[in-house]
Amino acid sequence: MTAALLVLVFLGGWEIYARSGAVDDLILPAPTQIADAIGHDHHLLWDNFLVTASEVAVGLLAALVLGFGLAVTLHFSRTARRAVYPLLVGSQALPVVVIAPLLLVWLGFGLGPKVVIIALVCFFPIVVTTLDALRGVDADTLKLLRTMDATRWQAFRFAELPAAAPAALSGAKIAVAVSVIGAVFAEYAGSESGLGHLILQAIPQLQTARAYAAVVILAALAVALFYLLSAAERWLNPRTGGTPS
């Protein structure tokens, strides 16, 4: 309720400022103009939304699978952790705007490079949160399992895996916002459809309200994915408090 009130106050202030004439509506359209653009261009926005949403969904899924797998590998192998973890941290210094055109040259203009870019920007928080959860399992629990002659696999299955799965989703929640940004960068670099491509086309055509409408939809997509992952996290680990309402 408080969040909704803050949004209403923000939108009201934005509307008053935009309508006051202090700034041209080609630079900052009013919220009502953006709403009109959503209604008028809903077919165009929807078609491009489906493209971007599919890119984000596949990219997030790939990051979850690969990130979880790498975190488990690093957890089981100290040698791999010492060799790979510094490279993983260093990979975050690589700017997406530089990598995106290279991937388009190597992989073409289809879905592939977009998924790779999104997976790259989502990968790190998933690996880190999952690895921290695996290493943070209660030592007494593991000792108890060993006294009961549990194998290493059984210890992983019954103690470490239940801690790691919600952590991977928690990392994905952190990555959701950057996944949408990654999709936009990927579409900027080269695409024939998607909300990022639509924004890139709308601005030089002076369709600023349409560009802002696409941004609103991107933000809504990120929020929806965040709460969807929060629900999955609570389902996997009911003891967590979840996301504040």
C-alpha cells in the first residue's frame, strides 16, 4: 500500500512538472501521454514485448542452470575454485556494450547473442549467492550426516542442495534488473525487433512517448520476474520471509 502511494505521488509530481511547460514533451512526456501511447500502440508494444520477454526468460534460465552448475563444481573442487573464481570476478569488468557487437559478429542477429549477453550479466550473482549458500551450510549438520555414514553425495543432497536452490533463485532476483538492461543493450547492438529496438527507433522519429511506454513495460517485466522468483524462493524455502509487501 505504501509503495502504491509513493508511485501515485511520484506520477502526480511528474504529471504536474511535464504539463507546466518547464520541459518539452519531446524530452519528457507526461505520464498520461505515456499511457495514451501504451493504449494507441499496444499491438506494436505487445509484439516487441514478446520478443524481449522470451530473450530475458531464456537468458535467465541459462544463467540459472549454468551458474548453479558452476557453483556446485567450485564447491566440490578447491582447485577449480582457486583457478576459476578470480576469472569470474574479473569477467564483471568487461563492459556489455563492447561484448555485444562482438557476439553479434560471431553468432549472428538471432536469439543466440541476446541470450548469451543476458546470461553473462546474470551469471555472476547466481554463482556467488549459490556458492556462499553451499559453503555456509551448518557444519554440525554435515558432521551429523558423516556420523550416520552418509556419502558425500548424500550430504550434498540432504543438506547442501536445499540451501543452494533458494540461494540460486535469490541471485536470480538480484540479476533480474540487469537482465532487462542486458536485453536492451543486445537489441541496441543489432536487432530487428524487441523493446530495445523499438526505443532505438522511436527516439529519432520523435515518438518519445512510445519510447517511454517501452521503458515502462520493461520495468514492469523486471518487477514481475522479481516477484515470480520470490514466490519460487518461498516455495523452495518456506522459512524465508520473502519479499516485503
